[in-house]
Amino acid sequence: MFSVLKQVGDYAKSTIQAAKYIGQGLSVTFDHMSRRPITVQYPYEKLIPSERYRGRIHHEFDKCIACEVCVRSCPINLPVVNWQFNKENKKKDLKDYSIDFGVCIFCGNCVEYCPTNCLSMTEDYELATYDRHELNYDSIALGRLPYKVTQDPMVTPLRELAYLPKEVLDPHDLPSGSRRAGKRPEDIIKETETLSQ
Ligand code: SF4
Ligand code: SF4
């Protein structure tokens, strides 16, 4: 008798939980039903990527000391560092540096561990080519100045949807001077410094 009552109790509990989850799912559906579709007229309009977006890697050839830390920290040992030992100053001379973006997983490990900060992740996401071998960037391609949506005179930059202020659903209707949602990275750094003092 006791076990039957326990089974009925469990069943009722599961039913209530299932109804709660269905309700949660439907609330998201109904919320979207009241929204109008937003069209970003790419490539004339582009969304501004988030500050921590991990796009094409930029390499500063003159700052690189050919230490190969980036190769060791890369999960697939991807960067190719071509250097020659200079007997006069007993240092490595960098000859060429390349990363194949057809293989790179954009994890950012190499950027994180580079001791001279000569690597950085850019906002550049338009890497599509017809030939995958063209994704193997040499030091000249890696050294090209990073593309920025906000600095392209041909493009209307739109605020990324996740950063729209509360109650604003369309980046086209953004009131001028409105603050973006969430904290900016510099605000977070300032807060962390204050807390650590
Ligand atoms: S870790 Fe930095 S300095 Fe060292 S080889 Fe790689 S890019 Fe150059
Ligand atoms: S981003 Fe990651 S996968 Fe790409 S080269 Fe750097 S460490 Fe390797």
C-alpha cells in the first residue's frame, strides 16, 4: 500500500514538473510571437562583434622572438615558426610565421600565452575562400591591420543583439547615445582592481 502511494506521489511530482517545463518553453515561444523580424542588410550593415570576439589572429612580426610558446600552447601545434639561429648575437632570427585558419579552432591559447603579446585576436570573421589552402596565412597576411566594422566607411555598424539596452529589440531603432546592456570590459577591470585593493 505504501509503495503504491509513493508511486502515485512520484508520478504527480513528475507531471507537475513536466507541465512547468512546457509552460517555460511556451512562454519563450509566445514572447517571440510578439516580436517583428529584424533584418540586417549585410554587407551594407554589419553587427559589431563583442569585445571578446575571437576572429582572425593578428601577428606583429617585429615583436616576435621565435620562442615557439604559441606552438606548445596550441592544442594542435598549429603555428609554424620558421627561424634561424644567429651566432653573432646568440638569438633566433624569425624568418617566417604562419597559421592555417582552415585548421585553427580559434581557441585563443596562443594569444593568451605569447610572452611578448605579439599575437591578438581581431574582429575579422570574413575569411571565406574558394580554396582552403588560401586560409594558410603567412606573416604578411597575419600582419595585415585588423578589420573593424566601426571603421569601415562603406558599412553601417549595428549594435550586437545581445548588447541592446533593455526593452529595445531592433538595433536600427536605437536612440542616440544609449548605453549598451551589460558592463564594458574596462568597467569590469576597474571593479576588479577596486575589489583587490
Ligand atoms: S609565442 Fe609569441 S613571441 Fe613566441 S613564437 Fe609565438 S608569436 Fe612569437
Ligand atoms: S587559436 Fe588555438 S588553435 Fe588557433 S593557432 Fe592559436 S592556439 Fe592554435
